[in-house]
Amino acid sequence: MKHLLRIGDLTPDELCDLVDLASLVRSDPAAYAGALTGRSIGLFFVKQSVRTWVSTDVAAIQLGIHPVVIRNEQVGMGSRESPEDVGRVLERYLDLLGMRVFDHTDLERVTGAVKVPVINLLSDDEHPCQAIADLQTIADHFGHLEGIELAYIGDGNNTAASLIGAVTRTGGNVRVASPLGFEPSEQILKSAREFGEVAVTTNPQEAVSGADVVYTDVWTSMGQEAEAADRRTQFAAFQVNHGLFELASPEGIFLHCLPAHRGEEVTDEVMEHPRSLVFEQAENRLHSFKAILLTALG
Ligand code: CP
Ligand code: NVA
């Protein structure tokens, strides 16, 4: 693994290896403590974050790495200095750059200008680190990824794009229910369909029926706040509530990358359901990011 901008940058084998390593790290963190001592990484944030910021910072420290959290308010990438020049300066100090941006092309511009690995910590297009933690959560719970039927309900943007690619690359199938105009891009669907089945519908009941995993994300992503009222109307029929979750397999689990907007895309009842694994999933961001660092820098 050199860069990780899109889930499609990983082969199915590389993805499975990362998930296996994440589970090993989770079960025996002491075995990896200090494994990358002496390295330094940058964790660059243009957007807000809780899970990604704290889990990547702590993952680095536990591996012996010095993390430098960089907020774009202090840097001015795109206004004070170009993404290329920011990257070329940072690579003189740092062994790897994790970056959370709005525009995915900013990541590509940095990547094109530097020799150190660049890891996407969320762009408007993809969220590959989240998808690896999601696979780990599914694999830990069911004991396998092969044959998993996942229903994704909601906006087919960044989190969904990486998730669909990840599930299909590891032997699962996906059913997406989105309002018209909010489906995953044709490019994402085409790439995923080379590995598994991806059905797209406007009917959430049809998508969830018998599913092993029911997954949703916010209706209004960071940067889309001006559209929030309109989106609440367009997505109203796509809430994951008790009635919808009941249609999943009796052993089906609920996942959400978080943050959740309770009462919008998901109800309290489903968030707090015994088969909701959202906080295990959040914890796995820590273990899986260690796996990413060990692979990229090991
Ligand atoms: N799931 C996730 O990436 O959370 P944050 O936006 O809080 O980092
Ligand atoms: N789709 C959400 C994911 C947050 C982790 C967003 O982009 O805001």
C-alpha cells in the first residue's frame, strides 16, 4: 500500500490483510506497542472530526509515532499556499500524511507532489479508513466477510462509496436505497460490480429485507449545511427506525459511521438496539488505523 485515497486503491487481498491485522492489533495491542518508534506523521484536518482525529492520534502514539495534528485554519491550504507546496513542505518533516478535506482533488494534488504515503481521512468522495473499520466490525461479529448482505440506506456519497467498494471486494453484496438523485456515482457502482452484486433502489424496505447489516449515514454531510432543510424532506422516507430494522435478518446488525443525527436518519431506538454495534465500530477506527500505519510504514 502506497497511498490510500480510495478503497479501490487496495486489492481484495490487501484489504483482507488490513482487516486481519486490525483484528490482531485489537486482540493484542501490546504486541504492536512502539512498533514504529521514531516516525512522525501529519494528521491534517480541513473539516471537523471526533473519531478520526482522536483515534488516529492515539493509534500513532501507541505505535511509538509522533503525530502532529494540523488544522487548516492555521495553514491556509488553498488560500495561503497551494496543496502541492503544503505537501512538499510537510514531507520534509513527516513520514506520512493523513488528510481530511472537502475537495478530493486536493488530496490528489498533494499525492501527486509528494513521495510519502497520503491517507484519505475523509473527502467529499470517499472515506476508506472508515470502510476498513466497518469490515473489521462485520468480520469480528459474523466471523467472516464472504457472503455478507449489506443494506445501505441514505445518501450514496463518501462513506457509502468506500463501504460499497469494501464489502464487494471482500465477497459481500450490497443493496442501496437512496432517494432519486442521491445514489452512489456510476463510477463507484461500476467498480464495485466487478467484485460483487450491487442493487440500487428507492425502496428502503426492499433493500433491508433479510440483510445481515443495515448501515446509514447523515442526510446532510459536512459542507452541505445549506441544503439541510431540503434534504430532510427528500430523505424523510429513508429513516432507519425500528419498523425498518425489523425487516433485516433476525441476527442483523446496525452500523453507522457516526456522528448520528438521532431523529433524522436513525432513531434512538435503533441506535440503542442490542444489535447496534456503532460504538464497537467507532472503537475499531483505532485498531484499524494502527493496521493502516503498520502497513504503510512497516
Ligand atoms: N466517522 C468519522 O469519521 O467520524 P468523525 O467525523 O468524527 O471523525
Ligand atoms: N457523510 C459524512 C461522514 C462523516 C464521517 C460527512 O461527510 O459529513
